[in-house]
Amino acid sequence: MPSLEAQGLTKRYGAFIALDQATFKFEGAGAVGYLGPNGAGKTTTLKLLTGLAWPSAGRAFLNGVDIGRDPKTALWDVGTVIESPEPYPWQTGQQTLEMVAAFRGVPRAQARAKIHELAAELDLPPLDRKTGALSKGQRQRIVIASSLLSDPSVIILDEPTSGLDPAERIAVRNMLVRLKRERLILMSSHLLSEVTEVCDRAVFINHGKILLNETVENIAKRAVDTQVDIEFAVPIHPDQLGSIADLVRSVVALSPTKLRIDYGGHSDARSEILKRCVAVGPVLSYTSATLVLEDAYLQLIGGGVSGTNHLAGD
């Protein structure tokens, strides 16, 4: 069973503490989002977990192996992308991937089959082109593919979709959703929507300290949603929603067909609002206006509570 663990991981640079006694343990398949602002300690944590930096105190384990004592064994079944590494510009994409596969001990025939598979899933650029002639997003996808050539059970990714356009981001996201069914993924990201779509658990960190380690499901259970966005198939003016006036505080048009409804947050009111809106016109979507993780981020890291939602009991 894949696993990764930090026991009091600490990293100091002189008087500055980049990471302060980080402790967590994740086992089994799934995806964990590692969230925090720039300088929070995310990349430092990932470097300590993968042997790219050594802790001032504490220990890190990959699949039960202490990376400080046996880094080769600890990292053998781990795929990583830390701080956007760049492929050699004079190599073709094929040469880059075959070189990494050889380093990881993947047999040549198996490597070529895996490269073909990843090229299709990630929509890689023509692999006979030199990577120096590729865009940043194309190079990034080749780097991500290289981390998966050995079919690792643990995958550690530092901002994996940084520099990707929306289509490229979707391809990577879909791949991660597939991979997490059998593998353990730890990924840092600034995109809360991406973490919401991919991850089962979220870890929030700031100033080197872990502030929250919880499942996305439990965070959602604690959230009290007070705004919903509703999209109609035809243009609707807020005045046409007079039938819900007794249930809401305000209705604001976001576009000719999309409205934001501010209400009290009660589930009965939410369902009744939808019922009455359906009577006004055909509804295409009815969703929370604010991401649950965005709300938690604003509370723990943003310095306050958003104006739309809050975490009950905090």
C-alpha cells in the first residue's frame, strides 16, 4: 500500500524557519492537495520528502522507508516533479523520455509502450522535435510524463499545471483523477478549483506551519453556503424572480442568463429556490457560488472570513 509520512519535519536557514515540525501520514490510493501562499513552506516540504533537501530536524518516509537512511530504496517507487525542471533543450521529447526511463530501470520495450500511452493521454507534442523548440506548456507535459514512466505508486508534484493553458490543464487533471484510483498523489497548487476537482484531502500550510489537515468531504460538511449561482437556458432578468423574494436577500445578474442568489444558507430554502426558478425558465445549472476550499483558505490563510460562506463551529 503506498504511503508517505512526515514526522516533525523542520527546515531552518539560519534564524529563518522555512518548515516547522510538519507532521502527517497518508496511506493508500488517493490525492492530497498541499495549499498555501508563496513562501508558506510547500516546496520545502516536497524537497524534504524527496531528498532534494535535508531536514534540520524530523524524518520523512516514503512507502515506509526512511529517506534519510536509504534514499535509493525510498525513492525507487516514487515519481516527482519539483520546481518545474526543464528537459535538455538539445534532446527530442523521445530522447528525454527514453533517458529518464533508462535511469529508472524501465526496460526499453516497456518504456516505449509507456511513452506511447502517455503521449496520447497528455496530448504530448511530436516527440521527434527538440524540446528547446517547444512551448513552456509542452515542455511541462513532457516533464510530467517523465515522472510517470516507471508507474510509481507515490507521485509528488509541485504546481504540476503551472504554465499550462486551459486545455493542457484539463488533460493533466483528468490523468491525475485516473491515477489516484490506484496511487497516492501529493500535489501543491495555487488553483483551489484544481484541488477541489482532483483531491480527496487538503493540507493548508502558512509560515512553515500546517494549519489544517482534513478531507475535502469533511470541510464541505462544515461549510455553510449562503450563495448559489443559477444559469438559465434563456436570458432572465432579476425582476423575473419575484416569486423567490421571500426566500432571498438579493439577486444579482452575472450575465444575461446567469444570476447569483444570496440566501440564508438553509437547505430547505435552497431546494425551494430551485423549485421556483424552474417554474420561471429552463435551468442549466445550480451550484454553490464559492468553493469550499476557497472559503477555508480565506479563513486560515487569507486573514479573515469571506463575505459569502463560513465554516460552522470555527
